[in-house]
Amino acid sequence: MLAAICLTAGTPCANAQSSFSSGSDGSDGAYAPNLSGNFTPSQFTGSGVANNVFNFTTVTIPKGVTITLTANVDNQPVYWLASGNVDIEGTLNLAGANGAPVTLDVDVRLPAVAGSGGYGGGVGGNGSTSQNATAGSGPGGGAADLTGQGACTWQGSFKGNQFLVPLVGGSGGGGQQTSGQFGSGGGSGGGAILIASSTQIIVNGLISANGGNNGSGSYYAGNGSGGAIRLVSNTITGTGTLTALGGNTSPYCSPNNNPGRVRLEAYTLSFSGSLNGTPESQSNPLPLFIPTGPQPSIQVTSINGTSITENPFSFPDLTINTGSPIPLVITAHQIPVGTVPTLYVFSEGQDQQALPCTGGLQGTLTTSTCSMNITYPFGGSRGLVKATWTPQ
């Protein structure tokens, strides 16, 4: 049991209150965009950018301005630290994208893109070929629906804890299999963001880390789960909306059955806005657990000796003029050595390929690589590399 004792000489007693500091060194200056657009890490040069940590003096998102944090530009959990006020009057959008619709067009059959820090959805499959549906990505990724009947097990689920440490986004829903065409794609997961201010956080606008819906059409894949929003300051106030719900309902599941979480930590908590039904945790400010090194990542870095740039995405990255096997290099950071990545190749003129990189990642935890030779079919191809491991 804790007891508070106050001994005074004619003065009233008061509860002692600590003062929270975000730890921001201000090296990224003030962030105050006046136009809507993507949040792009490459525009900053502060001391924590390499770890996806941004050290601002103040943050101001004006009313009418929407800043989108998408895995197509920044595919890791985002940490915003501010030495002064954070004022969100507009919109921070970390929502996952909806899955692809039922289609005959292979160019439409692409994984739904998650919010920054979230995980993509699976793609739909065609049972008349060997181009099967794929599972959603992430620790709670929904299974591929290979029967085409629909079930809640194909929904993405949120695997973060109530403290949001580690900070992790939502998982993607699995794609659905149909016959004669590609089934719906799974919705992607909502992103993950921590915002910490040494003074106060004001939210009169919207912060959304909702998961994406399954693809439109007469068939149903899994929805993406909601992501994570953690706000930490001396004071949190405002009348806006904080939401991290799962994708919309399917005929098989209750609405928003896989939400993420909102966590508010402040000595003075006067936020009176809406959580839109998202589960919430509250406390006084706790340690932030800011990354001190690069976060886990994996990507294809070269094909046939040509360097590939992950962000921004473009298509095609290069043209291949041979039907013979060509070398491909996968590079990972902060993923255990020995992990075996899998390269998925979705092609215009051939059944999809799921190719393990035999031998696994070699090098160090900081940087490792795996090389393989693959044969690309005629026509356009898109690739996706995944790695799954158990944290040590």
C-alpha cells in the first residue's frame, strides 16, 4: 500500500506531480505543413531519422490539411517527439487501404498497402489456375480463404498489448479464392504512431489508424485490423477523434471485430473527443521505449545487378531481356541471421511463384543478405518479399 504524507507549517498540502519530457532534441525543427500530402522521412535530417524517430520542436497540422502516413513511403512504426506543443487540427491518416476487388485483371491483383507500421493484405486467388490466394501479412495476418466460403479466421488481428510496447500496427486480412477470376483481396492493417510532447498534445481533428476493408464485389476476403495510437504528454486535451478500428463488417463477422488500440498517457487528461469504439488504455506518462537503432526491414535491393529502390515504388523497376535465371539480392536489417525469406512473384503470364531463399540470411543482425537466381516469365511481374521469425 502507498501512503502520501504531508507535513506543513501553515500552508496547504498538494499532490506532487512529475514533469514529463519527450526527449526531443529539436533537430528536425518545427513540423507545420500547410498542404495535404504524404509524410516523407527523407525530407528530415534530424538525429533519429535513421531509426524512424523525428525530433521536432513543435507539430502543427492545420484544419483542412491531411497528412498520410503510408507503408508505400514509410513502412515502419513512426515516432514523433516534440519539445513544445503538438496541435492536430487537421487529419493524420495511418489507415490501411482496402483490398483489391474481384477482377480478371492481374494488374489490379495487388496487396493492399498498410498504414506506416502496419501490414499488407493478401491477394485474391483464381481456383481455375495455380494462382492461389495468399494470407495477410503481420503477426496476426488472416489466413488465405482457399475454399471461397468466408469466415472470421481470415480477418487480420491486432497483436499489440495494452501498453503498445513494442509499437506495432495492424495485420492484413487474407485474400479469397474464386474460380474463373481473382477473388477479393484482404484489407491492410492500420499503422502505428507514438506522439510525445514535453508540454501538451491537442487533438481537435482526426488521427486514424483504422484497418482496410476487404475487396469490393460479390465475394469476401478478410478485413485488416486496426493499428496503434499512443499519445504521451503532461497534458492531453481536445475534442477530436482517435480511431483504430478494424475494417468494416463482412457477412460472416461482427462489425469492426478486430480493432487496434488507443493509449493516452498524461498527468492532466482532459480529452473529451471520440474514440469511435476503439479500446483505450490510460495512465500517467510511462517510459517511451524509443528505438535506438534501425527497425526491422527487408527488401529486394538488386535484380540482375541493377539496384532497386524501395521507396517511392515504381513500375517497372527494370526491363529483363532474357528467359534464363538471373541473380536477385535480398537485404535485411535487424532480422536474425539464418531466417529464410520468401519471394512471391505475381506474373502476368505465369502462375505465381513462392520462392524461399535457400540458405537464409547471412551476415550480421545489423545487415544481412540472401542471394538467389530466379526466372522471370514474359510480361509484367511484381514481387513481394516476406520474412517470419521469432524474436530472441
